[in-house]
Amino acid sequence: MEQWEMMAKMVKEFYLAFKQEEFLNKDMTEERGHLRDLLLMEEKTEYMKAEIENDTVGKLDAVVDMAYVHIGTLLERCKGDVDLVVETLYFDTADSESMEICNRIEENNFNGIFFPAFKEVHRSNMTKLDKNGKPVYYTEGSKKGKIAKSELFEEPKLKEIIEGEDKIGTSDYLQ
């Protein structure tokens, strides 16, 4: 349960750093709910592609991203209340998204590496801030308003976690 709380706190940190706290302070609109559903569907599609290609790194990345998006959606629905999000993740058996994510973790034997991978994806996500510590957004097209990657963005180093290498200090993740 402690890891779920830490994950919810990381996602909330992302919201605050990327000036998204307004979505933690108001009721979710139908339009916002639709956007959150689309973000989750995008990650599920990435998972299916990785599964077809037998790409373990891609599957881990997609499962972590599914969890990240789902926790963000729960934070919005729970108005930023981390404890309520953790209760939903941990105790709500009707939460089909959490169940699906847990099933993907289990079926891929990601149990021992999921939390370190989540922390690594969070680290990577935080590198989307620009050199002034400000969020960057797409300004046109279908992604308009969506958070973009800055010039400082670093891809998550998930291959090293899967291989058990300590290139990124995975022992730091286990504390």
C-alpha cells in the first residue's frame, strides 16, 4: 500500500510541476473525462503493439504509463486527495482499470520491477520541464494543449531495470 501512496504522490507532483493543479480542484468535466479516456486508450494501444512485437521494454513502459494516467485520472476525480486515490487503487475491486493494470504486471512478471520502473518513468516525465522549469505545450494540431517534451527530456531507462543492471541506480528506487 505504501508504494501506491508513493506513486500517487509522484503523479500529484507532476500535476503541480506542470501547472495542472486546476484539474485537482474542480469537478471533472465530460470533455476532460473523455481526454483522460483517450490518454489511457493510447497507452493500452501501445501495450498491445509491444505485446504483438514481444517487446518487453515496450510492455513495461506501456503498463507504467497506464498506471500513471489512471492514477492521474483518479487524482482528478478525488480532487487531489492522495489517500482516497490509494484506497481506490488498493481496495476498490470494482476499479476495472486498476485490476487490468495489476493483471498486466502479474502476467509479465513485472512485480519486482514495477515500482522501480514507475519511479524511472516519473523521473523521465519530470524532464519534460524546460530549462526554466516551465511546462511546454503543443500549440497546434490534434495535440494542442497537451504537455510536450522539452529539449531536456530524457527517455526512461527501463531496459536497464529489466536487465537488473545498476546503470541508473536501481538500488535507489528500492528505498
